[in-house]
Amino acid sequence: MLLQQLSLFLENKTGRLAEVTRVLSEKHINIAAFSIADTADFGILRMIVDQTDVALAALKQQGFAVHTTDVVGFVIPNQPGNLYQALQHLDSIAIEIEYLYAFAHNGDAAAVIKTNDNKLTATTLKEFGYHLLEAGEQLD
Amino acid sequence: MIWNEHAECMEREQLIKLQNERLQAMVSRLYYNVPFYRKKFQEQGIEANDIRSVDQLKYLPLTIKQDLRDNYPFGLFAVPQSEIVRLHASSGTTGKPTVGGYTRRDLETWSEVVARSLYAAGVDHNDVVHVSYGYGLFTGGLGLHQGAQKIGATVIPASGGNTKKQLQIMHDFGSTVLACTPSYALYLAETMKEIGMDPSELKLRRGIFGAEPWTEEMRKEIEQKLHLKALDIYGLTEIIGPGVAMECEHQNGLHVFEDHFLPEILDPQTLQPVPYGEVGELVFTTITKEGMPLLRYRTRDLTSMTIEKCTCGRTMARLHKFMGRTDDMLIIRGVNVFPSQVESVLLEMSETEPHYLLIVDRVNNLDILEILVEVNESFFSDEVRQLEALTHKIKANIESTLGISAKIKLVEPKTIERSEGKAKRVIDKRPH
């Protein structure tokens, strides 16, 4: 029900991001979704990839501070107001959102969300008829 | 003003005679009481009463900091421990501190040379001496304290830190003399500005600044900002502490109290004496010390020396302002910082690795400390606010341990250079 996200700690230094993508490209790993949270000194890179375990091992081997995080991925039909609706469902049961990022998915939008209760988030979204993205699912 | 005119203005001929006698007695003490030196003398074929004059100094073995570490803690003491009444130490990045042991008479000598130093700065019993050097194992605080007490001044043992309160005390108690490191003096000035206090509200007229090298530019800056005359005091724990040499009000070199400490300037490569006026490494022989007498101790400080009589009337040799010093202890904004303190903070926290790097810089004449800390892979979070909370936690712990604020920067694991020998914990970018 939950998706595995790769989370990386990156110093704000030139070339670090390029280095991550180089490692992934050498392992023929496809990045489905990608987001960076940045501060003045460091950034946190969050990614959904097609072969999480391979990517995790490769990045660790290159010395990156990386681990996997459980997140919820769901499809949002490509129409105005749909994200709002989804978030309203979560708000109604007092779910707190840590972060959210979105990407294109088969002509629709998909969102990756991390909340204070991922499981409840996933079941709630499912109940309201949202399609949850599963690990291993073709994500592009 | 001269505290001890007899000693400080002695004719050189008479001074050399005194030095000869004292050196001879000292070498004999070392020979009979300190196995480390006896071995060195025997290796060179020197007998206890072979040395009769300071001209023969150059034949005697040199002492280096490593010798002190090798004989840690009390191996170089020349008296039984029952004779030692005080211990001081200056810590180092490589672990073992440098120890200084004092007999009752050594403490008297120390008070004497600090008393001379204060008088040289124009300070007397009418003054209120505010000592912001750290009190403790560091020699700064107690050293200045004893000397100021000896001349009968009113002493305020403020120690380091708590800057705003210090200013309040200076204001309320009418401090006329400030004794601290030059960078702390600037920090005090900066804080005064911050809280809207004008230097004219204080009665400060003299500053006794030392424990770190400082430039003429820095002197001007401090004098202008604090409305006082800034004077340089020199010393080191190994020799006795502050008061080995001191500037007089003419600000024309630091007078070495040569009846107690024999100065030499050596070429750091050849270890041969250089002519007066030429820069070399300062080397001291303590000729009156009982607790831990040192023979030709290499200070690693670079300076030059003159024996021309000063306008103030003192005949003692003068050292020019120091060009540099490599020492383990960092002095940042007047506070002593040991890299090991940072290590202990990080080790106490489960979230961080004890891999760190201190970067000290001087921006607008103010010391800035930045600490790079490696995040622990297992703790690293995917949430910015948790990492920021971690940064704040480290910062708070560092501040409460060091007594000064630092910028904390989290870095990726294993990005701080590792070493198999001595770890490089500090990058000091401050100009010397």
C-alpha cells in the first residue's frame, strides 16, 4: 500500500546532484519522481525510482547518506479541484502533511505524500476511491 | 612607573652576572633533580658545574613541547610533589595537556612579574582591575589576579563569558583596567554597541591584552572602540604564565623579565642564535623556577629581540610584537576552546558522528567559529525541520559547553578528511 522513497542528504556543494544522477544512470535506474527540499546549507533529495533496492545499494556504496522512507503515492485525475478534494479528505480526519510533491503519470497527475500517519492516509484515500501507487508499478 | 627598579633597570653587566649565577644553580638543580635533563647532560658530557655563564647556553640541550608530553604529567618537576602548591595546564588537540607546577616561591615570582607588568602599563593600587581571562587551569585568570592583588589594585575576578553582565559590572564597579584577550576586548566593544552603551560611560583607561598574537591594527581598533591604551602581555604556561614579558606605556616592544627568564632567538632551522633584530624562534630558560624549571624551551613563537635601553628606563631586553604562534588551544572571542570539547559534545549526542572540523575565521575583526558536523546515516531524516532541530540542538549543546556561539553546518558522512595520525580538527583562517 505504501511506496518506498529514497531520501538523500546532500550538502549544498556544486556537483553533488549530478553525482547522484550519475550513479543512478550507471545502474540504469529510472527516476519517476523527484523533489528537493533545500535550506541554506543542505538539501534533502526525495526520489521514487523503479528499482529502489538497487539504487539504495549503489548510492550507499558511493558514500551518500541515503535511506528509504515510506510514503503514499496516489493518482489524481487531471481536472481542476481534484487535489483540493483529496487534501480535504485528509484534513477532515486531522492528518498533518509533512511534505507533498507531484509528477505526471499516464496523462494524469500523481502525488507523493508523507503525513504523520501514512497508513491512515493510504486507507482514507483508498476509501474515497483514489488509485494508490504500489511498489513495482510502472510509474511513468 | 616601575615596580622593581633595582631589577628592571639593572645595568647589563650586573644583570649578566646575576643571570650567570642563577643559570649555574639552575643547571645544577636540573642535573640532580630531573632525570630527563641529567640523561641529556650525560649524553653530551656536561657535568653539573660545567656551566658558569650564559655564553655557554648554546651548548645546552633544547627542550620541546613533546618532551613535556613524554614526561606528562609531573616528569619534569624538580621538586617533590609536596613542594608543589599549584598546578596549571594548557590543553592540546592531541590529548595530553601541558602542565605547569609551581612551588610557593614560583607563585611569588609569578606575582612579581605580573606586578611589574601592571606597573609597566601604568596600573597601580588606585586601579580597579577587571580580569576577563578565564580562571581555572588556564594561567590567564589567576596569573593576572595575583599580580593585580600584589600591587594592591582592586581586583574583579570576572573570568570569561557572560559579556553583557561583564559590561554592567565594569560600569557599576568603575573598572579602570581590562585584562583579557584582544579578541575578547573587541567582542566587548561590539556588545557595548549592541546594547547602546557608550565607552565614555566606562572608566577604562588601560587594557592588558595577551594570550594570542595581535596586530597593530587590532590595537588601534581596540583603543578607539574602548577608549583605553592597549598593551601587550606575553607568557606561556610552560614558562610561568602571563608576565614573562610585557609592553610598557611606550608601546615599543615587550620587556622580558630577564632576571627570571633568559630569552634567546634562534634560527628555527639551524637552531643557532640569530643577531639582535633578526626574526627567529623565541627560546626561554627559566633561571629561578623551582617547580618545573625548563632549559632552552622552544616556544614556537616567532619574533625578534633588542637589548637597547627603552625610553621608560628599563634595561631588559625587548621582544617585538609576535609574528605567529602554533598552539593547540584556540582562543576565540577571548574564550579558550579545545577541539576535544566539541568532540565530547558530539559524542554525548547519539545523532551525530564525532567527525567534525572547526573553522575559525575573523570577519570585521571578530572571530567566527563554524563547526562542520557529519550527520549519522541512521539518524538522518527526510524532513528538513528535523534536521534543523538537530542543528539547533547541537548548537545549543556546543554553546553551553564552549561558552561561545558557533555556526553549525551539517555535512555528508565521510566528507571530513580522516587521518591516521594526528587529526586535523581545526582550520584557522585568522590572519596572524
